[in-house]
Amino acid sequence: MGLTGTCGAALDEEKRFQIAVTGGALRTDLVFEGNRQQLREASVAAAFTWRPSALSVQVSLGAIVAGTLDGPLGNYDLKPGVLASAAVAY
């Protein structure tokens, strides 16, 4: 989740479009046959939401900007990559 807002005004029912910028981070442990590897990654994304009625449709596009996978099986750097999502709410 990130901070959201509309272009030029506060959120209300008259605004049909919304733009949001989000940042995220992930840290988790992955276990492979008893070997624990630590996964960390950071991401950023921009989301566009269209609200024609009570229905909302959102698409997001961003990037995984940094990350590592460290542990007894080796230490690895994650390369930047594409992040995409879509959502529908009512």
C-alpha cells in the first residue's frame, strides 16, 4: 500500500481517476532441504485507478529495484526487474 491522491483535488465521488505511487519491501526466509536462505527486495510502482461507478479498476507498473538472497547455499544479488499488477474492486 502507498499514499494515494488525485490530481488537483481531494478524493471524492466526482473524481473518476486516481494516481498512486507506492514503495515496498520484502524480507522472508526460504528453506531448501533444511538450508535457510534470506530473501530481501525493494520495489516501487505507479498505479492508475479508474472508478466509473462503485466499481474500481486498477493497473500498476513498476520495478523491483534491489534485492539479495543470502545464506549457506550462496549469496546472490537480484537484478532489477519488472513488477506489474491489476485489481478490480466493487
